[in-house]
Amino acid sequence: MSTAREVPFELEPGEQPLKSGGANMQRGAEAVGGKLFLTSARLVFRPHALNLQTAPSQIELGAVVDVAAAWTKVFGKVPLLKNSVEVTLVDGTRQSFVVTGRSAWIVAIDKARGGGVRVG
């Protein structure tokens, strides 16, 4: 588990870095490698330059309604390993991240968004 002291993006006034680590974000059939950052206001994913999809993504914590353990899926369909964090947004969209220390990520995200912490 690492904490983020410096982040490669601009923080909003009052926003604090909380956690960072290597991650893969499932984008369609591609598992995009990069780094995931948790701040007091958002989740930010910064892909490595060698991916096909290199645009960064961010999720405002206020838009998160659930954070849960999930399966990593081959081609986005076939369950392989239970080592992902799935974030569900108010519009029903789900974003999945493969991370090391999944339970710690779930707790950190839930605490940052003011949710009731549960690990599963």
C-alpha cells in the first residue's frame, strides 16, 4: 500500500492525495496498464504511454454509489481472478480496476467518499 505525496496532475483547492499504485483499468476488451490515484475528491487513472488507449480517466467520488470486490475478466467477459475493484457510479456505469491490495483500496475509496466501509 502506498500513499501519494506527489501526483502527476493538478489538485483542486483543498484536495489531498491519499493513495496511489499500479493498476489496470478495463476499457472494453483492453486491460489498460497505468497508475491509479485516490484523492480526497476523485479517482484518477493515468495510463502508460505504451497502451492503445492512453487518455487519462477520472471519477468524482461524489458520483460513486458503490465500491466492491470483483472478478478480472478475460476480454471483459470470462471471469479469471478475483483481484479487481469495481466502482459503480450514479448513472449505473461500472469501472473496474485490477490492483494489488484490493481490500485496502476498497476501504480507502469508501472512507474517502464517506461511505460505510465493507470488504467482500
